[in-house]
Amino acid sequence: MRRLVVLGGGTAGTMIVNKLRKRLPREQWEITVVDRDDNHLYQPGYLFLPFGTYTAGQVVRKRHTLIPDGVDLVLAEVDRVEADKNTVHLQDGRTLGYDYLVIATGTSPRPDQTPGMLGEQWRRSVFDFYSFEGAQALAGALRSFDHGRLVVHITEMPIKCPVAPLEFTFLADAFLRERGIRDRVELVYVTPLSGAFTQPIASAQLGSMLEERKILVEPDFMIESVDNDKKAIVSFDERVVPFDLLVTIPLNMGADFVARSGLGDELNYVPVDKHTLLSKKHDNVFAVGDASDIPASKAGSVAHFAVDVFVGNFLEHVSGRPMTGSFDGHANCFVESGNGKGLLIDFNYDTQPLPGKFPVPALGPMSLLKETRANHLGKLAFRWIYWNVLLPGRPLPLPVHMSMAGKVTTPATTAPHTDKE
Amino acid sequence: MPVTTIDGRQVHVNEEGFLTEPAEWDEALGKTLAAQIGIELTDEHWKAIRFLREDFAAQGETPTLRRVTVAGGIPTKQLFQLFPQKPAKKMAYIAGLPKPHGCV
């Protein structure tokens, strides 16, 4: 009997066990998935919780109901992986041996990593919405917020769902307008990047959307600390941005057991080959989804496309054949822009988000990098697709590899790498 | 990629002026590149630039600001003093390396 252990039953881990259980014969393969608890959270829904668009119940399901028969779900914290001995140690003292290991434990917000962030203002005037509790707490704060400075802040890249802070800002602007108090609020967007987003064309488009909405941008801001007395964030180059309500995206880091196991980089991400997702150190360890160090967006869509490539590669790899699948870093994200509209962006390692049309079978083309009602509806529909199509590993009619079909290119739009600061 | 002449030498650069061939770099060129963006290199600057070069040679990519702090042992605060406003970008420019990978 061969043993596959998957650490993390989130988006990537759940898709992987659903797809691989169908492909690996039960008499030959045992599959185990480990997670710390039995709640699977639909993380894209966190964006809507602060505004009351979604209720908490709409973004959580029992994890075990999403795991197929024939896969063992173990609920425990991982203490460490002893990769040289093919063994996972759990914090409750149990051990799991494996022939192949997949690390899919994602990335988490870490407010503890910035001095002062967890100070006395935490969850009083300092909030995050990248956690289930934070998004719900922020809903209460937003309801009672009626004037002052609302500061949306990103600590450091990379973060999961890198468009979510912009979406939150657009939705906050619309929310305040709807309540008739937008003119009593100064809305400020503070980012470590040099512009609104990481990629030039999208950054220009999203930047002008911030400008239209009279949202001030404070670029190149690397936070050093939160000053709880003055209610301000302070940068390493000693700029001070005061706030009445701070919505911060804390530093994102991979799981601590990755560091304890000696498998991670400075942010606990597992270094892998960016095309095969195989660990650079261990020939029987893969990292899929946000847990790896690939230079792609940390996002569910990336995990989804990557899993499709990974499954084929895994089957080849375990039968001793060379892996023929090559992941291209494909990401496809709806960007909410407020007032029932949204944008769609589609890109990969080498091609930045471009304007044009995105062909979708049966539904027809969606507009890229342009605000439309259809894109907003697409975003809302995605929650159903996530629970019912994506996680069970059913096919979704979207190309795994990014396609140039419908995209409008102008000279110098394929600059592969982007500014990180 | 365009070719430009710096210090009487021909080097390959991208549209933002970053060297695209790390092997064309040496410390004399680094000094000139630094002067172009108004930085006079002290020993402290060199410690960071040399770390970038060594780390790039070992890892195949330009280290992020966090990595210069964690693996290179230079506090972020100091990097902002040495290379004001945009330390990651400025260090890579002076070290003749690509900008750190975008975090998309």
C-alpha cells in the first residue's frame, strides 16, 4: 500500500484529494488529509462580510462533507514534517508515515509580526478582514463609523488575493456614499507598492478608479509599527498616517510547522519548481496553492489551475515517468468595484492583465479590466461554483493555461516581472 | 533589449535602465550606477549590495527587502536610510540585477 498525505484541507487540498481519489486505485493507495479543524471557510466571502452582503453562515461548511469517501480526514495541528524520514508528527503525538506528501496549508494573516498591531486598538479601531473573526468584527465597526479617516493598509507583499484590498476600498466608498456620509470621510489607501497594483496596465486602470473616487493613495509605504496612542501607522522612513478606523492587511505567512520542519523560506513558503510544484529539496514532496513560493498570485483561481496541472504530474511522477505538465501561473480574478459592478483580470507568469474580452463557454465573453454588471454577477455566482463544482473536483469550462484569445495587446504589454516594493 | 554605454562600456539594460546581464556588472559599474541615482556608496551600502550579488548567484533571483533583512542581517530601517524611499528597487539597480519578482 502506498500512502499519500495532504497537509491542509482548504481549497487546494480539498480539490487534490477529490481528484486523486478518483485516479488512484483504492487497493493501492491510502489518502489522508490533515487539517486543524472541521470548518472549511470560503475565504473570498470575507470581502462581503464587513458590508453585510454575506452572512457568516454563507461562507462556512463542514470540512468533512467536502472530503470524499475513501479519504481519511485527520483533525490535528501539524507539529513538524521529518522529510528525511517521510514522517509527519502531529501535535497530539500521533505520527503519519507517507510515500508522498503535499503541503497545502496556505498562508495566514499575522498581525503579531508588526509591532503595535495587536495593541489596545486591535479590534477597536484596528481591524483586518482576512480572517473570519476579523471580517465579522469589522462589520460592527463599519456600521457605527460615520466620519473621520478610514485608512486601508497593506503591510507587505505577497498577500493572498492581492486585489481584495482594492475591492474593499471600492466597496467602502460605495457603502459610505449609499449612507450619504462619503463627504464626511477621508478615504486613504496605503500600500508598499509604487502604485495601486503590482502590474502596470492594471495598476494604471485601478489607480484611475481610486482617483475618480477621491481616494488618496500613499505609495511605497513599508510599515514599521502601529502607534496606538496617536492612532497612526508609522513607516520605516518615518512617515506617519493617522487613522480613525484602520483596516489593515497584516503580513501574510505560510504555516509555522513549515519553518519548524526546515522546509520554508523567510515567509514559511515552500520553495518549489514553479512549473511542476515539486519541492526543490525533496523528490516526494509537493507544495500546492498559497503554501508554495511560486511567483504567482496567492489566490483560489491559481490553486484551481495549478491543481489541474499537479494531478497529471503527480500520476506521472509516482509511476516513475517524467512530469509533462507545466503550470504557467494562470490567475483569473473578479474585482468588485462597488455599485453592483466589477472587473475581470486574467494573467499568468509572463503576461500581465490586459484589456479585451475573456471567452466563457455558454455564457459568452466577459469584459476584461473594465467595470461591468456581468463581472459582478460572475463574482457572486462563484460562491455556488466553489462549493458545488470546484471543491468536488468537477470540471469547470475554463482553460487551465492562460489564453491570449480576446486580449488586446499594445506594444510593451508583456513585461514579465513587476515592481515589488 | 537596448544596449547603453556606461563608463565607456556597453551593457544591456531594460526599459527602466536595469541591467539584464548580471555578468556585465562589476563593483566599479555599481559605483557609477549608484551615482546616477544620487547615492554615494559607503561600506554599509556595499554590505547590502554584496549580499544581493551573492544571494542572486546562489538563488537565481533578486532577494526581497525582507530577505535582505532576515538572511542578509541588515535591518529594514537601515536599508531605508541607505537607499531612501525605494530600497528594494534601488539596491537591485545598483547591484545590476533584475527588480525583485513581482508579488502578483
